[in-house]
Amino acid sequence: MTQSPDNLIFRLEPGPVRRAIGPGFLMLTALGFAAAAVALPDAGLLTRAGVAALGIFSAVQAVQLRRAARGAIELREDGLHCTGSGRRLAALDEIDRVETGLSLLKPASGFLIRLRDSQPAARRTGMWWIRGNRLAIGGITPKGGGKAMASALSELLRLHRS
């Protein structure tokens, strides 16, 4: 389903520097774990396997972050959409409230949305995640963009409900 550009209210996407630095640091971490697994002279097989597993996990996360960073999160008249996966994250009717304050469960440079009903767990590393009735937006997205999208979404919800 193709959306017209007129339907778009706000687009949140990481800049080129964030697209490079995020996956780059994760890949450096993966290489560090791989080097440590090889270079640990007195470590047992289980320790080396554990360190190697951390390296593999870091490399997988770097690849997933790189893929996710190619997309964007769009606020449209009918709700939030992820262009990278083509998924509708939440319709306006499914959103209970937007939380922008301090929270331990809020991603860096982002905000939290409380949904009316629980959703199956899903995520795009560094862009968004859904767990239960929480939808978190942010990670490698710019902080100012996250604040602006949260404000625009709050205003859209206010207009939609009145």
C-alpha cells in the first residue's frame, strides 16, 4: 500500500553520521571480542566460547542496526509507520498516550508510546521496539527529531480525539 506524500506529517530518520557510527562501534566491539577470544592465553574452552559468542552477537547487532538505519519512522494521518520494514507500528486509535519524560524504559533520543492493547513483541534495532503495550521510538535517531515527533503525535492525538 503506497501512501501519498500529502499524508505525511513528520519523518524521523538517523543522519548519515549516526548511520555510520552506531554500526561501526558495534562492529569494533565484535572485533574486540573476537581478538580477545583468540588472544586469551590461559582461558579455558568455555571462556573462549563465551567471548566468541559475545563477538558474534555484537556483529549480528551491527548488521541489524545498519539495515534498520536505512529506514525511517513516519507519522502519517492514520498513525506511525516504519519505512524500513513496511510495518504500521500503531494506528491513532491504538495509542493511549505519549510519554516523553524521564524513564528507564525509554530509548536514547526517543520517547515512549502507551498502546491501548498489548502487541506481539517486535523491533528494528536502533529505531523502535514493541513490548506488551509499550512502543518505544528512538535509539540512533536525532534527539531533536524525537522530541518534535512526540509533540506532533501528541497534537495529532488531541485533534483526533476532539
